[in-house]
Amino acid sequence: MSQLSVTVPASLDGVRVDRAVALLADVSRSSVDALVAAGRVRVDGKVVTSRSSSLREGQALEVDRPDEEAPVGPVGDPAVDVVVVHEDADVIVVDKPAGLVVHPGAGHRSGTLVHGLVARYPELSALPAAVGSEADRPGIVHRLDRGTSGLMVVARTPDAYGSLVAQLSSREVSRTYRALVLGTVEGESGLVDAPIGRSVSSPTRMAISRKGKEARTRYQVEGRFSTPAPATLLRASLETGRTHQIRVHLSAIGHPVVGDEPYGQGRSLPGASVTRPFLHAYALAFDHPRTGERMSWTSALPEDLEEQLAAMGE
């Protein structure tokens, strides 16, 4: 029997037990119901009998889970360069370069950001077992696409993991991107509110779908270009965090991200030098899991994106 033990963070104060366990252990509500029914969930040492009871900050939450064969996590690879912009005992903030895959998956079993992180922070290897997350994603609470550069936060402790997952769920984590899109965007700002789900025609892509999950993206115009073709520089903020969300939403309103072949609708920017989606996670903010202090960071555009703007007269 393995055990998940977490001190309830402020971000989960007042949250139902079943929702909190589902978030922290990354399991379904039905699985949580089974754990509660079996007497395997405790708060401050007392067995939880009602899955709808509310938690309070500072309480000790314990979940017993049946033993399974422990999956083997990634082996650290010091050859993977990890650009760290902040680190403390609870969190790591990294500036991911374009082209680097965040965690192992199909076709990418080595050389990922996670391999570099484990080499630099070996203690991350024990985190998945402590929080019930996937062994291949130690400390990962959100991710960036391979072709997207910019800021990400990684948890170092079970408490930090629980807090960041909860903040992401309650939309307290602020994530803002800079994106160059094709065409002239009307107005100075806007909101795309459209559900996103897996594409029926192409399983590796996402699409606007009535059966998809809620997704909201706000954007603001930062600059406009006419040469070599109409294009608009945007700042886009995520209110939700769906896979490929910004790329799907901007394509859906007729302004795909420059260099984004999968969602580009067959369009491109003539003479573009950028060879990946012009999308950069430039600002990140969240409440520190231990202190509650609001912390924020920004990241300058990488050289390839700066060169593209310079060629357009920016």
C-alpha cells in the first residue's frame, strides 16, 4: 500500500475532499469514491466518510492506494541544458527553448526537459510516487509545446505540486504569450471563448468542438505590420490551459500563428525566417506555494523571433 500525504494548502481551503484528492492524485472522481468507500482517505487522522466534506488549510490529508509495480522514471541527462530563472526549496522556474520536448512520450524517450531537470534536481524522481502523478512527468504541472519557447514552473515538493495544480485549476496562475499571427486583427483586444477537443480527422491535432472542454483565450494587439504581408503581434493570455489552445483559437478566428504549419490553414508569411510557431510564453505569475507571495517573471523574445520582427520593420 502506498500513501499520499499532503498538508492542505491555502489554495484548497474549502474545496471538497473528492475534488482535492482527484487533483492531487491525478485520478478520476469515481476512483476517489472507491477510495473513500474503502476507508482509505483520512483528514487529520480521521477516516473520511463523506466525499463532499470540505477541507481546511493546514489539515493533513492522507490517501492509501493499492500497491502497483512502481514505474521507472526518466534517468537524468546532464547534457540537456536547463535555463533556470528562479529556484527555491519549493519551485523551479525555467525558460524553455523552442525545439525541446517537455517530458518523455511517444517518439521522445530521451533528451527532454525532464531528463535535464532530473539530472540537476535528483529529488524530483521521488515526487510522482508522493503525489500520484505519472512517473515520466516529475514536478510537471503544465507544459509548453515542443515548438513553443518561454517560461514554465516545476514543483519540487508534494505540497508545492498540490498548490500549483490547484492554482491552475482555479485560474490563479497567470500565463501570457506573445504571438505573431497572419492577417490584420480587427480591434485592439478580444476574447475567444470556444471549447476545444481532439480533432476527429487528425488525432494528433486539437479542434473547436461542441463536445470539447471549456477554453478561453484573451488577446491584445501589440503591433501591426504590412510587409511582406499583413500580420499582427498579439499578447495572448490563457484563462484555461487546453492542449494547443492559443494555436487553435487564433486559427479559428482566421489568424493562425506565423510558422504554425498544423493550424496554419495552408497559409504562410512570405519570406518568413522563423521555422517554428511564433509563440513565446513571456510572462508567468503565481502565488508561492509556501509563502503565498505573488511572484512573477518575464522572458525576452528569443533571437529567432526578434530577427523575424526586425525583418518586418519592428
